[in-house]
Amino acid sequence: MRRFVPALAGLVCAVTAWAAPAAAYEIDPLTRQPLDQPLTVTVRSPAAAAVDPLDAAVPKLSPIPRETVAYSGPYGAGTIVVSTGERRLYYVLGNGQALRYGVGVGRPGFTWGGVQTISMKREWPDWRPPAQMIRRRPDLPRYMKGGPENPLGARAMYLGGSLYRIHGSNEPETIGTAVSSGCIRMTNDDVMDLYTRAKVGTKVIVQR
């Protein structure tokens, strides 16, 4: 009987752990002990993962969470407004509101402004660095297949006939900074959200 009680207790713990919501604990690097504050882990359903394995692997980390904000600018619903000074992108919803996203913008010497339209959209786009970039960085590959390691990230929206794009990034830590060669960077999660809203022909206003 004494042996049975610990075994039963172990079974109860196993069942309880299986039934509890998925959670993980951060580990103190010095003591190797779990910290008191649990870190919740979002587990995607098999149905969601079946849609596109690449999309299912997109991390949810965003240094600047997107949010709905008041908007009183002159542009109508469906317009994209990029403020390079704020390092924010606004998708105008209408009725005095807009969705605001954090973005990475061009570094000094690569800033620009003007009006463009989305001329093409691509999911998990391939990357072919333009000749101007190859001249500056001859070490770059001439072609990179689309995927999680691709600098264009999960989605790309091409701006007119220019070299610029609004695209995802495999470097989410650069969002909110000025490090690109002129393209507008977003986290993969945010660019996937914007991609569903913006259409080919959407007007894009880039303000310096």
C-alpha cells in the first residue's frame, strides 16, 4: 500500500500537468531554477498549422505592438501612411481611426518621401538584391529563395516601379530603428496582418 500511494500521486500530477494550459518558466542562468513568473506559450492548433507551415512558424514577438489609434489626417480609408520620423506605419480605417504599426525605415542617406502605390504582393518572396545594393555589398547572394531566413520575411508589397517595398523581416529587433536601405520593414506578424488589408493599387504616402 505504501508503494501504491506515491505511484498514485505521480499519476495525478501527470494528469494535472497534461490538463493544464501550456506554460513555460524562464530559467535563472545562475541558479538554473525556474523564475516565479510563468511565461505563457501560445500553442497553434494543427488546423492552423496545416494552412501554411511557414506561416505557422512566424514568431509573435513584436517590439512595438500594433494598435488602433485616433487618426485625423487628410487621407481616406484604405490609405497607408508611413511616418519615417515616428517610425510608424498607419493603415487608415476611416471614421477617425487607423491601425498603427511599428516599422524600421531607411538609415541616414537612404531616407525618402513621396507617393507610391502597391503594384504587386508576394507571400514568402524570393530576394534578388538590386544592382545598387550589390555594388555596395558585393558579398551578398545574387538570389535567395523565400523562407524564414530571407531578409524580405513573410510578405512583401512592392511600391510602384521603385526599388522599395513594405516587407517583413527576420530581424524583429530592428523595428523602430533606421537601418534599412530605404525599404519599410515590419515584423512578420504585422506584415501578414497588413497584407490581408492592403490591396494592389493601395496608395502609400511616405512622409520624411
